Amino acid sequence: MSDRSSAPGGLALIESLVNTLDIETTADSLGTAENLERFGITEADLPRARELRESLRAALLAHAGHAPHGRVTPLGELLARAPLVVAVD
């Protein structure tokens, strides 16, 4: 458990999504009934939700000066597919 406080406001949802994977144990809780409801997704949405989670994780790691844990779709590319376009640099 970290001594850090939770992310403020709406960022808490992003933090929750990113934290659905324990990288050390590879335990993935995104597909639990609780998290499906929390994030408003279905079983069919899981592959895209996981792709988003890993892109967010890679962006956060890059911001902290670290390489991603694996190959991911760049967040900017992933967001460009969405109806709302957000530029991240």
C-alpha cells in the first residue's frame, strides 16, 4: 500500500482504471463485476478498456521518466480513434 493520497477529482477514475492491474503479480481485476459496473463497461468492452489502461500506464510511466512495461498503442493514437480528440504531449 502506498502512502500517497488519491488523485484529485475526476483523475481518481483514471487512477482506479490504471490500478486494476498489479504488474508484479499480473492480477487483473478489470473484468470483475464491481469494476465492470464502476467503469460502465461490458465483457465485450474489456479488450479496448485494457488497451486504454495500458496506454495510460505507459503515458504515466513516461511522465515519470520510465519506459513502458511492454509494447502499447500510444495514448495520442488511441484517443484519436475516440469521438473526442485530446492531444497529449
